[in-house]
Amino acid sequence: MSDQNTYPAQSRPILLSVGRGILCKCPNCGVGKLFSGFLSQNARCQHCNEPLGRYDAGLLTALLVGLVIVLIFAGAFLVIELAGGTSPLYYLVILLPISVAASLLVMRPCKGGLIGLLWALRANDRLER
Ligand SMILES: [Zn+2]
């Protein structure tokens, strides 16, 4: 069940695959859903039958999201403290929930983008040889 949106095995454009992954779509066809739950990955694309379960981003998603969020919010804390500081309650009530919400918001597109990158680079195909 392949159409003109799918790519032959030789050419897998990286930017398009990552973009489709960020949109939580199959990196091959751009139509099928990449996830069946919040972060649970479909084993195969329901549209083009691409074996998506072979490309597992694993803990790299959480590592990247955690690193980026920590850098952003540590910078915000530093700027606030250098500007004279504020109540520790401000950090606890305002910035901590925002950082958790931001992490959850970017987790799914980040995992999708990583899966798209792994698919484009055939990362798991090389391991199975
Ligand atoms: Zn597909």
C-alpha cells in the first residue's frame, strides 16, 4: 500500500523525515500515525506498513528534553536572581509547573523527530546486519 508520498529504500530525506516525525506522522509516508498513545510507538505504519517499531529513540528523548528544559529554566532562574531575585515561592509555584508542562509539551514532537532522524539515517538497519 504505497503511494507517491513514500520513498524508495535508497533515498530518505533527513529534514522531511524529521519534520514528519515532529508532526507525529510516519516519516515514510507522512500520513500514518507514529504514536498509538502519548509516547507509545506504533509497530507499523497503518498507511504504508513501514516497520516503525524498529526505530526506537529510547531514553535519548528524555535526555534531550531534560537538557534543553534545564538550560532554558536555569537561564531564567539566573536572570531573575541577577536582576535582584524574587521569593523562592515564585520558583516553586510559577516556574516549576511551567517547566514540567513545557517538558511534557515538547516530549512527543521531540521523540517523533528523533524517530524520523533514525529512520532517515537507517540507524537500526545498520545494527541488524
Ligand atoms: Zn507510513
